[in-house]
Amino acid sequence: MASREIDFGFVASPAGEPGLSDAALYQEILADCAHGQALGYSTAWMIEHHFSDYFPTPDPLAFLSHLAARFPKLGLGTCVLVTPWYQPLRLAETIAQLNMLTDQPLHLGLGRGTAKLEYDAFGIEMDESRQRFEDVWRIVERALKGGKFTYKGPMLEVPKEIELRPRGDTKKIHFYGAIGASPESAHVMADLGLPPMQTSIGNLEKQIETITAWKARAKERGLDASAFRYPIMINCIVADTDDEAVRQAQTFIPRFQQAQVDHYEGDKDHYTYLKTYKAWQNVFKSMKERANPANIPPWCEWQLVGSPSTVMRKTRAFVDAGFNIFLLHVATPGVPRERRHNWMSRFAREVAPEFSSAFAARAAKVA
């Protein structure tokens, strides 16, 4: 039986054919949002990065404020806000303000960031990220509850009693905690009351382990795991045949892998001495290998890459694993608009109706 509780959104990131200016790349984001809204996708999710060619959208909440006015049917999401870089009261204010400017849900993924060059530029010690993440979240969470408060944490504090403005109903704001290379982070996020946001890493068993560990810890903390949503960011390439989809992946994905290695400086030794980031050593090693097109086919196995029937089967596997929000990532470096929109269209029309009543209704109207 097809599930009718699955949300499909898309990653709204600055991507296009090589050589586009930053201004042109931002127009590509707007084009993807117009296309996604027309197709019925639920949410546009924005990435945060700084100081390099790798998805240069440094202020997702400001960009989402623009999208709220321009595409009022789209929910708004982040994947993710790197909270250790923020002044927490300013972050809480900006979230509260954005919440007032849209009638749609806000899905805010929060993370601690992985790029040393960004931490260095902001003058923040990278190994302090875990505690900073907790302090920022505690302040934001408390501020959005309303009323006057103070806070004192190990690294950050709100010494003067204040009340957040603007006031408003925050029930449509949903927060998630990003979990990258370490399933052990599931306990950390459960302790903070943040459901896990994951990225498809080519190891579904580990991702199931992460959800299972989170739910077990959440139960210990008195949380109802069934009340939460479980998002995953996953690459999507839909073609007539599996072989054709893999060939397209071999054309476009190596550039994406190399862009990650370059931005995160994954070929340097940072991750050998950063205590809370050691698990990333193997992740960047794999990315470097996948910069070679010959190594892309195994990566495709646990991405939504293939014919419509294959992508439907793979989507079902992730749904059965417990994921119920999909962030389709089609806008990676070098992918032209025509190709991105083709993948989005085919997924919306040939795959999503099996899992979503909203997409099924659209498909029935077209038929």
C-alpha cells in the first residue's frame, strides 16, 4: 500500500552550467523555486556556506524571506543553519521575523558545520562547535517559547532578562539536528530534543541505526518519537533507464564530489586532530575517490538515481527505513537548468504520486 504521509521538497542551491556569475546563479535558484512550486513540491531548502564557490548562500534566512514573498505556496527550510557561527538572540529574532512573513511551515535544520576555512574566517575554534551548538539551540528554543528569560551556559549566556520580539505562533516552526558521519550524534540530538536530519551517505544500514538510536534515546527522555518528522537530503537523477541515469551521474556528480573536497579541504590533515570531527576522515576520502567518474556507479545505489521504477523502489526503501521528508538534491555544481528541471519534473510526475496524496491528486488532474 502506498504511503500518503511523505513530503517532497528540493534543495534550492546556486548551481548551473560552469562559468555563471554569482548573480546568474541566484537567478537559477529562483527558477528552480518557480518550477518546484508549479510541480507541487512542499518546501525549498537552502544551504549555508561562506567564502568559496561551494554553494555561496551565506544567509539562508534572508534568502528565504525573499522566497516567502515571491513563492507563497512553498514551505521554507534550511539544510542547514550552522548555529555556532551565530549570535543566538539575533538568530532567534530572525527566525521569529521570518515566521511572521510566511503562512507556510518553517523547517529549520541546524548543524555545527564541517569546513575549517569557515571556522577560521569567523575566528571560532572548531572543536568548540558541539558546546556552542548546544548553547545556541538552548537560547533559541527558550526565546521562541516567549516570555522573559535569562540563560547561562558553558560558553554562551543571556545575562540580562529579555523577551523576544516579534511575538507570534511558533507551532509551524520545526527544528532538526543535522547528523553527518557519526551515528553516535543521534544521542546528542535526542538529548537536545532535535529529530535527526541526515544526508544519504551510501550506507542505509547506518542511517537506520541513526534513526533507531535517536528513537531509543528520545524514549528514555520521555519524547514521543512518532510525533517527529525524519528528513533526508538525497541526490535525484531520473532517466528512461538505469544505465542512462548512471551515465548522467557520471557526468555531473564528480564535479560535486570535488567541490566538497575543495571547500572542506578534505585532502588536508584537519580531521586527524580535530577531536569531534575524526569520523569525517573517511567521508572525505570517499568523496575524493568519487571525483573519478569510474567510481560513481556504486554511489548511485543508495541515491535516487535510475529509471522511474528504480527510483520508486529506492524511495520505498528509505520510507520503510523511517524517512518521511525528502530533500531532493538536483542542483549540484555544473548541472544546467534544463537537466535539473527534467529530473524534478519526472520525479514529481512518475514517482512522488506513489507516496503523496498531494502529488497523486495532481497526477490525476493531468490524466
